[in-house]
Amino acid sequence: MLSASSPIRDWLTFSENGTLTRNCFSFRGASGIDGTLSLALGISRIKNPLLLVTGDLAFIHDINGWLIENSIDMNLTILLINNYGGNIFNRIYKENLKEDELKKLFLMPKKINWSKLAEGYQVNFRSVANFKKLREAFDWSISIKKSVIIKVDIDPENEIYEKNALLEKIIGS
Ligand SMILES: Cc1ncc(C[n+]2csc(CCOP(=O)(O)OP(=O)(O)O)c2C)c(N)n1
């Protein structure tokens, strides 16, 4: 499942053939970032293992979804892409707004202690820093058959640069 905002946009932009061959759930369109975790937990009741790819704001917005009955015993893997707020707006409005306006209106950077938060909801948690560790974390998550949060920290500036570079490569090829 792909949350609204960058995860679904990036999937449609960069996944090439995967777009048509992978079984994906999302709710891009009329809906917003609300209800992301609850929807993923609901889907994982009938289809698991399930991977939710979500941004940090979309995830925190519905963090009390964990309070749904039995949710911590579900088999849901969450890839939490932490770019410290709604970095999508940096990509969209950087040219039109001043930095403090952008921060105040859209980015909403938060200092969240994710491991403590996960502990509070009794959910397994790992933070990973490279692809090897990410693969290991996925394997671990699948093996324990429980809900797991796997966090990847992304440098917001680098994210924009890397994605634009990748896009140019695709358009140019
Ligand atoms: C309920 C709701 N409130 C606000 C918005 C506006 N909005 C669209 S994307 C977004 C930021 C999402 O941030 P994040 O989940 O961290 O994803 P990223 O910035 O990495 O794309 C917000 C607040 C929305 N879509 N839905």
C-alpha cells in the first residue's frame, strides 16, 4: 500500500513495469493523508504480508490507528520514509515561497523519537541506513510475522536533487 503524497507519486513515476504488475493499494485522488495506518491495518487483515510505504507526516497523522483492536499482532511491514515533514511541498513550491513561509505553512518539520513512539504502541521498530540493512530488516519483518516499522531517514535537500536527477535520466533515455 502506498500512502498519499510522495510514495504514490514516486511509484507512478519511477516503478516502470512494476506499475502494472504489482498488486498495489492507494487512495490518491479525493482523499488526503488521513487514515493511512488504519487503511493499511484493515487491508493487512485480509491480505498479508503487506508493505505500507508512507511518509512521516502521513504516518503520524493516523498514529492512533495502532489502537484498533489486535493491530500489533497484525503482519504489516511499514517502510517509513522520514524526510522530516511534508517535503513534497519543497519540491512543488520552492520557487514560489520564501523559506520561512514554506516551513510554517507546509513543511511542518517535527522532532519525533520514533523508536520511543513505536515502543509506546508496542510495535517492533528498526532504523536502517543503507540498502543492505533495509533488505535485512525486510527479511526480519517477514520472518517474525508481526507489525514492524522500518524507518529510513532521508536528507530533504538530497531527496529533491536525487529524484530530479533520476527523472532527467528517465526522460532523456
Ligand atoms: C488530511 C490531509 N491534510 C493535509 C493534506 C495536505 N498534504 C498533502 S501531502 C502532505 C504532506 C505529506 O507528508 P509526508 O507524508 O511526510 O510525505 P512527503 O512529504 O514525503 O511526500 C500534506 C500535509 C492532505 N492531503 N490531507
